[in-house]
Amino acid sequence: MKNFLLIFFLSAAYCFSQNVKGVWKGTLYQDPGRKYYFEIRVESIDGNGKISGTTFVMEDKTENFGTIAYSGTFKDNTLSFQETEILKEVKEKEGGFYSSNSWYWCIKNGKLKLSEEGDKYVLRGPWQAKDGCPGGTLKVEKDKPKEPPKEDDPLDCDNPKSAEFMLGAWRGRFHQHACNVYNTYPMVVLIDKVDGMKFSGVFIWTDMMYAEDSRSTLEGEIKNGKVYFYENEIISGSGLVLNGTYKSTLEDCEKLSGYWFLEKMQGQCNDPQVLENGGDFDLEHYEIPTIYFDKNSSELRPESIQKLNEFLKFMKDFPSLKFTIGGHTDNDGSNAWNKVLSKERAKAVIDYLVSKGASESRFIYKYYAHTQPAEKNDSESHMQLNRRTEILVVRK
């Protein structure tokens, strides 16, 4: 009778004061020269260091596997275990060490010493078994618990460490009182790039007297406790002001107020007042929402409905703005399915907004499947951030 060995996975093991429950993963080595994937699942531990659970062993080539119950102790940085009963097994698949299923999973015991290696706890040591089953060694490991993330320092508006909090849309009103113009205009400052204390984006002037919609370039920086916007070039429309500087004061990190002036006299505007204060403005921060979805779902969550209702108010305040609605997925699924799912996620957002009175002509409809992830698809939390629909202001 040939014997095959199932890698036992060690139970609770790194120190008395720590919870050793969970799954330890690694490799079981069996003489002569064989190795198997191995887990030890620590399902319970009491105050005296007694542990119990199951081990899991699998041959990589065939994926023959066994799940075995064990009991043991963890004392003096040593995990002692004794397997007792095979709970589940598959051993008929061909292509591994044996061509028949006449072999059996070894019922193992052993003592494993605990050590720390980098960001891992490691258990390693010898194992043996009865009934002529050759023994060997095994090594399993478990991640050390991570330190809880430190809370970010509260944002100090008088002395911010970066301009990242400026990202998003700032909306409000601009009051011009120079160059023979005395009027009030809707004003949107859209910031989408940050580099340290500097940022960039676009000015959007909506429904103004000169044009239905006008765009101009935006560069900015935070210095000496003030926020500066620089408007240098027309993107589209007939810009309200050019070569202007907007000097602002942060009131509560979500509000800006300040005045506009020109550093140089130019064009037909030769009113001396514009050099010092040609207008004033007030802005409030508004972050255009990203809508997130459950796995394999295009159904809007309750919190998404609330965000979209707030977004509808923003749309109403600036009726000439148009938006790209882009659906995305994680990389779990076929290309065809992800394309369909991302399309359904974009459509779900548009359908809801239209059902509440928004004009469908204001939306550009796109879907990207998993081709534009917001984060790497290397964890469930990152994959959740990729299951989304993004709403972006059309810049031109």
C-alpha cells in the first residue's frame, strides 16, 4: 500500500498573548523529495493553550486533496499537533505520484517552533506518521497583524500640508465691478490634478451674458495661507476674464472667498480698478460623486441614491454643464461580461438622473469594463473601488 501525505497546517501559534485563530499556509515536505501545498486552520484555542481545527493538504499537479481534523497545544512558542480523522478527501485524479487511489493520506503529528521573519509569523518543524508513512518537515506562515492606520491630522486651513483637499468642484458666484461691467455670474472651478501645493483644472463660466458656456485654463497654488487661481488661456467660448489672478482665503476648508485682479493692463479693459480689485467671489466645495456597486451588480445602493439627488441640485444650478458617465468593473469575470456590466452601471446612473428630470442630452455615455481600474485588483477593498460609475464634467 502506497502512502501519500497530506500537509498538515499548523494551528494557533505565535504567542500566548495573541489570538492564533485563522489560517496558516505553506508547504509540507515528505521524504524522499516530495512536497505538497499545506494549510493548518486554527478554529479554536482556550486559555490553557489547547487548540483544534483542520489541516488541508493538496498535490499541485492533480489537485488531489484531503481535509483532516486535529487537536493539540501551543505552549512555549511550540505548536504540537496530532491529526485524528480524515473529514474529506479526493485522491482518484491521475497525473501525480500515483496512478491509482490505493494510497492513503498520512495521519500526522509533529512539533513546530514559532519564529518571526519580516512581516510574517512562521511555524516550522518535523512531522511523522505511523503505518510506514515516511515523515518530513513543514513550514507554514501567517501575516503579522498590521498596525491600525493612524488617523490623519485634522486639516489646518491656515497651514495645509498639500492641496489634495482642493480636488473636486468649487461652485459659487462671481461679482465683477470693473471694465464697465457690473454683473454677477455663476462660477465653477473644477480642480482635477494636484502636485504638492499646486493644482490645475478649468474655470467654467455657465449661462453668462457673453456666451452660453465658456471655459478657460486654471492653474493654482496655496502659499502663505492663501489660495491663488491663475486664469491664462481660453479653452472654449468667449472668456469672461483673461490673465487674471484670483486671491482667496480659506474660511473652513470647504469655503473660499476672495477677489480678482489683473497683474497687467491689457486689451480694451483699461480701468485702473481692475489692477487692484476688479471683482469678488465666494465658492463652496462640491465633490462630484463616484457611484459604487456590489459585486456583479448594477443596482444602485441607497447611499448612491442620496448622492445622485444632491448631484441633481448641482446640475440644476449649472444647467449648461454636460457630463461623461463612465461605467467600470473589477477584473473578476470575462471581458464580455465586464463590458456588459460596466454598460449597465453607467446606464443605471443615467436612467435614475433622467427619471428625476435631467435631460439625457447632457450626458455622454461610456463603459470601460475593467480596462481603467482606479486601484490595482489585488485585494477585495481595491476591487470594490473599481466597481463604479464615474461622473466627469466635460471640459470643453
